[in-house]
Amino acid sequence: MFAIHLDAPALPSNDSAIQMIVTIKHRSLVGDTLFSANFDKIASIIKIPPPTQPPAGELSYEQLACSEIDKQKITRLITTMAENGKLALLLKYQRELRQIGREIDHVHPLKFLSTVFSNPTLKVYMKEIYHDYFKWTNFMDGLGNGLTSQAKQGKVGPYINEFAKEVGAQPDALQGYVQSMDWENMVVFLMNN
């Protein structure tokens, strides 16, 4: 008799596929004696591709990925940055914040910003981050690169109307920032809006 046990631990995945470890257990009966030979071997790592979705440019703004768990991670990221000084961020939280960044890398930058600027507490925290050069430049490096990459692929402009509605801004006020890829001033505008 063979039994296959599927165990799906929380392993980080670079390709957003589900990773599962398959363990094979074998029991054999010889004569009147039951021998249990547990062969806990990793038979293989099976990668199951995620459900196919249209490319990001073909998704509506509402369909862009940003789960409740993603929002919690974004909240943790901004809160930790705002509430701690440079030394604590470098010595105590750097590893955690980098891990969170990797875990939310799939979130479109506009969805990231909408999570921040639709939350009054996070909006205040953004002002605290802005007033610290170290925090601000690190924050804008990551966000700016993401926005530029998406904009070059034509995946920012089509979403501005819905994004503006979500954060309570006028789309026309954001269009100039998007066209010139002036992400820093767009974020400053959102902080003061």
C-alpha cells in the first residue's frame, strides 16, 4: 500500500507558482509481521502554474492584484518605516522590510499607493517618511523604479482615472505627473491632497 501525503509549506517562490513537497510513505506486510518502512523522501517538487490571467495591461484596475494580506503587509511596511529611526530600521527591521518588499513585489505600484493614500493613518505616516531624507530616498527608489517600469509598458496611464477615484484626487491633476514620470512630486501631491 502506498500513501501519498501532500504538504504545502509556505515557501517563497520567485515565479508565483505553488510549490508542494510530495512525501511517499510505504507499508508492507511480510508473513504475519507488519513492517512499517516509512520512506519519508522528497519525491519531487511539483510546480503548479497559477491560473492564467490576461497580461496586466489587459486587466482592469479593479482586477490588479492587491489582496487583504498584501494590504496588511503594505501597512506594516509604511508603519515600521514611519515609527522607527534610521538605526532601528538598519539594525532591527531591514531584513523584515526587505522580505515584505519581496512579498508584495507583484502588487502594481498604483495599487500600493491607493492602499497607502486611502488610509488616513498611512497618509500621515507618509509625511513622516517624506521629512526624513534616508527613509524618503529609499522609499522613492523602490516605488519610482516600479512606476517607471510599469509606465514604459503602458500600464500606468490607463489606470489613472480609477486610481484617482480611489484616492480622492482629480485624474487631470495626476496626468501631468504620469506623462513626465515625475513620481516623487505625484506622491507629494497625494500626501497633500
